[in-house]
Amino acid sequence: FYENKLYGVFYKFQPIDLIRKYFGEKIGLYFAWLGLYTEFLIPSSVVGIFVFLYGCITIESDIPSKEMCDQRNAFTMCPLCDKFCDYWNLSSACATARASHLFDNPATVFFSIFMALWATMFLEQWKRLQMRLSYFWDLTGLEEEEDEKDKLTWNDRIPGYAANCGLILFMIMLTFSAVFGVIVYRITTAAALSFSTNETTRSNVRVTVTATAVIINLVVILILDEIYGAVAKWLTEIEVPKTEKAFEERLILKAFLLKFVNSYAPIFYVAFFKGRFVGRPGHYVYVFDGYRMEECAPGGCLMELCIQLSIIMLGKQLIQNNLFEIGIPYLKKLFRKLKDGRTEPKEMNTNQSKDPQQWDLDYSLEPFTGLTPEYMEMIIQFGFVTLFVASFPLAPLFALLNNIIEVRLDAKKFVTELRRPDTVRAKDIGIWYNILSGIGKLSVIINAFVIAVTSDFIPRLMYQYAYSQNGTMHGFINHTLSYFNVSHLKAGTQPENSPFAQDVLFCRFKDYREPPWSPNQYEFSKQYWAVLSARLAFVILFQNLVMFLSVLVDWMIPDIPKDISEQIKKEKSVLVDFFLKEEHEKLKLIESFITRDKHKQKSGTKDQKSRSASFCQFDRSQKGSVASFSSQHTEV
Amino acid sequence: FYENKLYGVFYKFQPIDLIRKYFGEKIGLYFAWLGLYTEFLIPSSVVGIFVFLYGCITIESDIPSKEMCDQRNAFTMCPLCDKFCDYWNLSSACATARASHLFDNPATVFFSIFMALWATMFLEQWKRLQMRLSYFWDLTGLEEEEDEKDKLTWNDRIPGYAANCGLILFMIMLTFSAVFGVIVYRITTAAALSFSTNETTRSNVRVTVTATAVIINLVVILILDEIYGAVAKWLTEIEVPKTEKAFEERLILKAFLLKFVNSYAPIFYVAFFKGRFVGRPGHYVYVFDGYRMEECAPGGCLMELCIQLSIIMLGKQLIQNNLFEIGIPYLKKLFRKLKDGRTEPKEMNTNQSKDPQQWDLDYSLEPFTGLTPEYMEMIIQFGFVTLFVASFPLAPLFALLNNIIEVRLDAKKFVTELRRPDTVRAKDIGIWYNILSGIGKLSVIINAFVIAVTSDFIPRLMYQYAYSQNGTMHGFINHTLSYFNVSHLKAGTQPENSPFAQDVLFCRFKDYREPPWSPNQYEFSKQYWAVLSARLAFVILFQNLVMFLSVLVDWMIPDIPKDISEQIKKEKSVLVDFFLKEEHEKLKLIESFITRDKHKQKSGTKDQKSRSASFCQFDRSQKGSVASFSSQHTEV
């Protein structure tokens, strides 16, 4: 069993039965679940890699990014900030456009349908595995904890609930303001760096700002995660739940809600809100005096979403899972050793002479704090793998790499770093299953929106089949850019020190708006509404198609594996036969006693006869009850 | 029990337990289900009546219908057919517009959300009632039928499956062509009646055509329903299912698919397709040479959908359920009596002298043909109540009225008209539950589309909040009508004999298209796309909101009633105690035998001792197995 701690055995099956024997069913189920999840990540990683490769291969034949990079297409873009930014040429954003294509291609649509079905399939298979384990581990009859009898009145609970709702709302607000803080940081830093006289600083504004902002986001998430864990625990204690199980469930729900919002708020912002409230040239939206709302890079927000996702996901995994899980316990141990060494130096000396006993060694280990953090980490990762998979097909691969380490790391931690936990029986993974299935359902609608709204998939389709002159993608970039008459720029916002300000009559910006020469200048154009209709129609189509397929998958895979259900049936009939046979034998045995008695004593007392008769009668009634009992409970 | 046949007892509870004792569990479950469904129809009928009353009350304050009826608003509409139809004034469609408002108001939106939650609640409550019944009727242990051992190979099955798919497709095509036939009938009759010289005929064209067409639809549905029932049965026989249960399930699935398509195809056509492929003045879509595609009435298609729904629903219920269910068996009985009377006149005479025996009377009854038609009828009705409830809030009321009769009619039929059916045990309503839950899910998306696409709800909202000058609905009718320059009418399609053809320069038609003076004349206008976006956004919002609420309802109502689950737990612990106590008593009894033997015989034989020892050992092992057995099966 100690082999477990070696990373080299990652390709071997986990010894689930041994884990169960040593740690109990609850931890056994966790490792079984983790194992199945990791196994399921393999096919999705492979498909994800293929989708990514498809993007790489087709990058050369992608007409829109070619058009963007073509130096001859001189699209003069409107300045990105007031006063200090100059007009710029679209071809300078060539690299971003090419990178966007890696994730913004038709294969991604296929991949997100695949991942939605993958999630359904995973949940179904887990149900089956759980059924199998609970059969082999004899858990089917496990009783739920009894509810307490004396209930708290509604009045006792109101303060707790009120504090709960209030604090959870406050925490969520805190998360949102952290996200907003980072946005403000991005806007102000970008503006500040634009003033810079240093040429290199100015040309790398976007990269510098994005990178630092994401890192700030990550740090905020890591800090708030720790705070939220403590707050959720405190809030659940206030509620005074009736049983241990109820306590755990409520704690998990609260902690999950807070950590989910915390982890995903910045990602949601980039996916669905960033760049949508910018306004338009001449009529920008200002956050503070003089600071414009931030826009997405010219390649679309999808690229930024992808960067955000990958850095937060990888950072969280590396820092939280590996550094925190190994580093902090190690530091704690070290600290305790040092303290022990300082306060009890004499005892230590006497102990050192003989070999330390096992309990001495075990005492120096960290106490076990429950499975909740382990599950939480994996569920949040499951969210990264399913929720935004349309924007980052490599997520399953990174999750897989992390988990291969994680399985062994957890095992090593449980075996060598922690005191042996009390064994707890459990027949399923409890509320985590509901959370997983909720994430699975949420992922369908979120992926539909990512593809429809964040990516350029729909506008491209629309252009190719509705607006293009010759059915090709040529001219797509030109079609997505609106015209702006530079003389309509508000006074004081025109670019200063622009070398070619004199030559520019119109600048372009990415939006579907009426040109300056239209009677309704700068209003949303007909194309805008038509593309929006197509986007929304895609969401409806995608969501209903995927939901239908999921129901189909759910319906086709039976919840109880066939061999197990047959085994259970067989056992039941064997048991009934056994009972009946035994009754029969007992009856015969008693009769033999009685006849022998009669034989020996010739005249039996009345008392004796009636006693044996009542015994036999009792026996018969019992036989009936066994039959009815077994027939009543064959349906598990 | 014979009370049942009296309609006067409709307000009393059904004697479900007696039904079960007399007819068996399967029919008992049917009546229990029907009872619960009918009970659930009561609140939805009440809410439906309120929604209808809301429409009636607000009809006077509805500005769009007032504007349509106002004689001073002279909207000259484009002719409804080529050549023979004249320009007409919109105010002549006043009555339809007012009637539309009855069903096309904001209360309907609320009602369809209510009905979606109602369906979820109904299914949850049925699960609980089923659990309760199967507990009290001792059905939890009912074994599924064993599968047959020798399987047919894939090759044996291919012809059957192929015939199946082919014929089902053919049948569905048949339904569609029937629907199309009725459309053609409507178009040609409308055109023919327009030629008529009779003034009254011409003014009532729409009413005449709609009424006759719906009745034809109804007759076609009734005929095809009978054919499809027979075809489904034959198709299932071809498939050679393994067990009786598999046969029934496949038959039901096929029959349901065919009858569902048959009943709803014309309704789907009116809801989502009618009036959408008309083209525009000057560029109409023609079905055949000279026959234009049909349009909806100026009040919108919702009114027509409502008429279609109510006539088909009421007609189906009255004719199929009551006439067929009572009339046909009665006629059959009469026919058989007559035949019997003719062929066996002598025997009858001899029998008439003495009182006829019960078996003679029973022989004259119809044989029982299964519950499938009863369920089918109710499930199709459930579809009418949920699928298009947005367009016809009174559907639950009509269903309720039908069912109050139906429950007693079925009871009377089962008791007095049919031979007593073989009792069959069943622990649930089987595949019908899945079909019900499927209809519930489908109803969410269909209602979303009815509200968004068929009704005028979204255009009104859009007008009020986006286009209206002063935030009121004034001018809405004008906004929804596009202009058409009559000189653009193709030669030969202009109205002949029009008294005011000389004065008309522009006629109006209901659509969002660019006016004749725009550069892109008659193209879809920006409003069209904006309204379309709003409609689709509404569908997404509605669907996800309702699905979320349904999941919440599902989650909040536990599947097993609390008293039942506690009862089951208690029984199990009593049973285990009983086993253990009895074992103990038996052990004591045997010991007393042995000690008595010893006492009396002083020296017992070795043989005897070992026998009793082995008995005790056996006993102990049994005790263990009872405990493990009961612990393994407490989870029902």
C-alpha cells in the first residue's frame, strides 16, 4: 500500500479495496471517484488536443486572420485612448488574430457538444460505479442518521438565517468589488503607461497590463478562497444544523457557492461583459473622469478569456493544490518540531536515546480535517473543464496532468502526512453529486453563450452565407468594422502629436453601426440585429440539442450495472430458499425430539405437547414473514 | 362499489383500495393516477379561469385593439387574394383583434410559467402517491419479469426494424400530407368563395373556411388515430419482443409517437408555420399556379391557434372518449345480441324460461383490451393542457370537465360493460411516466415559442419601451404595418372592379419591411431584426427560468413521503428484533429439551450432543445472515 506514494505508479490502478479497508468507505469512495474522473479526463484530453491541433493546422488557411495580417489592407483604427493614443493600423494586431484562431474555429463547437455529453456520461458511469462499490462493500443497507427529535423553533433560527444571507451577499459583493478593482487597475495602468515616453513600454501596454492584472486576480482569488472557507464554516455553526451530515451538507453548499463565485467571477466578466459597454468613438463610456471602459483586443475577447482561464486554472492548481497541500503542512510540521524542541528539550533528549515509538511519530503528524477541501478543489476544476471548455480546449489536458499527480499526492498525504482519520461509512458522495450535475447543466448554457456571443463563430457564418458577395470569407474584416468620421471626435479627445492626423478622414472600429453618411449615423445597423438574432437562435438550438442528447445518454445507460442487478436478484432467491430449507430442517429436528420423547416416556405430559405445538405454529408464521419480507425488499 | 357508475358521486373520493382488490394493482394504479391528475386539474382550471377573466376585463383598456377598431384610422390594407379581392379597411377586422386580446395578454405569460411548474409538481406528487400505494399494496418487492434466454440474432431482427422505421416514417408523412391537404383545401376554398357574387358568402369567407377546415382536420385525426393504433400493434408484433412487458412498452412508444404527431401536427402548423411563408405584396409565395400561401387573420395567428386547439381538443374528447367509448361498445353488444338472436333462436327460448345465470350475462360483455387506450387518451389530453397552454388558458378547465365524467365512465365501463379483466400486478405506471415527463419538458420550449413567436407579446413590449414616442401603446398598429406602393403590384394581380382603386397609392400589410421610398425597398427592416432578437432572447430567458424553477421544485419535494420512509425504517428494525428474539427463544427451547434429556437419561449419547451443538451453530450463523440480510435491504 505504501507504494502509493511513488509517483512512478501513476499508470497503475488504485488499490481501492485496500484504501477502503484502511481508511473506511468515505475516503474509499473519494479515491474511487477521483480515479474515475481522472480516467474520464483521458479521452477528453485526447479530443481536446486534436481540436487544438485542428486550430494549428488550419491557421494558415484562415482568411480573416490572413486579411488582418495583410499589410496592404490599411485599416486605420480609431485611437484606443483619448488624447495620448494615436490612430493605429489593424495589421499590428496580426499576432493576436492568429492566436485567436487556435481556439475560435468550428472544431470548438463540436468539442463543447462533446464535453457536455462527456459530463453526462461521467455522471452516469459514476452512478454505476457507486452502485457496484456499495454492493461489494455491503453499503446498500446503510441507515441514514436519525433526525433529532426536539426541533429548534423558527424564531430560534431566524437570526442565524438572516446573518447567513446577509454575509453571503456581502461576500459575493466583496468578490465583485475585487473584480471591479482589477478592472480599474487595468484601465488606469493602461492609461498611465500610455503617457510613458518610453517606446517599448508603450508598445507592450496590453501585454503588461493583462499579465499583471491576471496575476492580481489570481492572488485575490487565493486569498479570498481561504477567507471564504473560514466564513462558510462559521456561518454553518451559527445555523446549528441537527446532525453531522446536515452540517457537512450546509457547509459544502455555502463554501461551494462562495468559492465558485470567487473563482469564476473574473472569467465571467471577460467572457460576457468585457468590451460590451465601451460605447463608440465620439461617445465613449467613462468609468471615471477621463478613463474609458476597457475594450477587448482586436482578435476578440475569446483570446483574453483563454489567457484568463489558463492562468487562473494553472495557477490555482499549482499554488493551491500542490504548494499549499504539501508546503503548508510541511511548514506546520517544521514549526511544531521547532517549538517542541524549544519547550521540551530535556524530554526529547531522553526519548532520543531509544527508538521513538509509532504513536510518538504519529503524534507529530497533522490532524485530518475532512474530505471537503479535496472534493472542493476537484469540483472547481471540473467547472474549469466543462463550463468554459469552448474557449480553452486544452483544459481537460491540464486537469489530467494535475490529477495524475493529485491522486498520488493525496494518497501520500493521507498515508504519511496526516494522522490516520477515523473511518466513516458512507454510501455515496452525497451533495457533491448534485453539485456536479448542476455544473454539468450550467455548462450547456454557458458554452452556448461563449460560442454565440464571445467567439466570432456566428458572425463568420453569417458573413459567409448571407453577406459575402462570392460565398467566401474574403472581406469579412472589412464587414465587421464600422466607419467613424474623425471630425466627430469630441474636443480634447483627438490624438495629440499624431504624425498622420492630417490624412485621416475616417477611422474604423469593431462594431456593426451605421456609417457617418447614413441618416441615423452611428446607430446599430441592421447587420447588428441580424447577427444578434443569429447568435440567440444558435443558443436556443445548441442548448436544446445538447440537452436532448444528454437525456438520451442518461436514458440509454442503466443506473445499475446488469451483472450487479442480476447478482442481487440471485442472492435474494438463494436467501429465501435457504430460510425455507432451514425452517424445514428445524421442524424435522423438533419432531424427532418429540417422537423420541414419546418413544421413551410413552405417556407425555399435556404441557409438553402444547408447547411443541405452539413452537411449530410460531415457526410457520415466521416462514410466512420471511417470504413476505424478502419479497418486499428485492427492489433495491 | 357499484355506486361508481353514478355520475352524481363525482365529488367523492374513488375507492382505490376496492378497485385494486377487484381488478388488481395495474388497474388500481390507473384509477389512482387518473384521480390525482383530475385533482391537479382543479387549481389549474381556477387559475386558467382567472387568466381568461383578466383578458375579458382588460379588453376595454387595450389600446391596440381600440386603435384597430377605430373607424377614423383608415388603414387601407393590401388585398388578401389576387385579382378578385379588393383593398380593405383594417377596422373591419376589429372583432378578431378584440377576441385575440382575450388570450394574448401578459397574464398568459404568467400562466404558462405556472403550468410548467404545475406539470413538475404533478409528476412529483405522483411519484409520492405511487410510493405510498406500492407500500400499502405490498408492491415494493415485485420482481421484474425475467428476460428470455435465447436471443434472436441481429440478422433476425433487421427486417422487423427496417419495416418499423419505414412504416413509421411513412405514417408520419401521411399525417403531414393530410395537414397539407387541409391547407390546400383552405387556400382553394377561400379563393373559390372569393369569386362568389353573393355578398354574404364573400364577407364570411374566413369564418366558413376556418370552421370547415378544422372539422376536416378533426375527422382526419379521428380516422388516422384508429388506423395508427392498428398499425402500431402490427409493427410491434413484427419486432417479436421478448416479454409481455417489452411488447407493451414498444407498442405504447410507437402508438404514442404516431398519435402525438397526428393530434398535434395541424396545431404546430398554425402555431409556428402559418403565415410565415406568405412573401410580401408584389412578391407573394404561390403554392400552385395562382394560389397564394395562406395568411393569419389580422389579429395574429394566436386566435386561430386557439380555435384550432379548442375544437380539436373538445371534438376529440367528445367524440373519441365519450361517443366511441360508450357508443361503439353499445353498438357491438347490440349487434352481437341480434346475431345471437338470429342464429340461436331455439336455445334462447329455452333459456329465457329460467333466469339467466351470471356467466351467461358476463359472456355477453365485451372483452377487456388493456389499459393502453385509456392512458393514451389521457396523455394526449395532458399534452393539450400543457403544450399550448399559452394560447388557450381554458384548456385545463375543459380537461377537468371531461375527466370528472371520464373517471366514472371508465369505472362504469370496467364494472358493467366489460368482462372482468385478468388481474395484473404492476408497481408503477411504467413507460407512461417517462412520456409524461417528456411532455412536461417539451411544453417549456413550446410555450416559450408560442409566447415569443406566435403572440404579439414581444412586439408590444418592444414598441412600448423602445419605439413609442411617449411610452404608451398608441400608434402600435401603425408601427406594425409596412407600406406598399400599389404600382409595384405585378400585372394581372391588381384588384379588378375596385371602387376606390384610383385613390389608393399605398396599401399596408402586417410585417416589418422597408417602405417603398427606402433604397432597399421591401427588405426586412431594422425593426424586424430587433424584434426577432427580442423574441429569441425571451425564449432563452423563459426556458432557463422555468427549467431552473422546475429543478428547484423537483429538489424540494422528496420522492418518498416522510411518513412512509419512517414506517419502512421502523418495520425493518422491528423485523430484525423479531428475528433475533425468536432465535433466542428457539435456542432456549432446544437447551431445555437437552437438559431434560440429560436429567431423565443421566447419560446422553455422544451422537445426540453433537447434533444439538451443530444445530446451535447453524442457528448462530442464521442469526448473522438475518442481520446482514436486513441491513443490506433497508434501502428501498
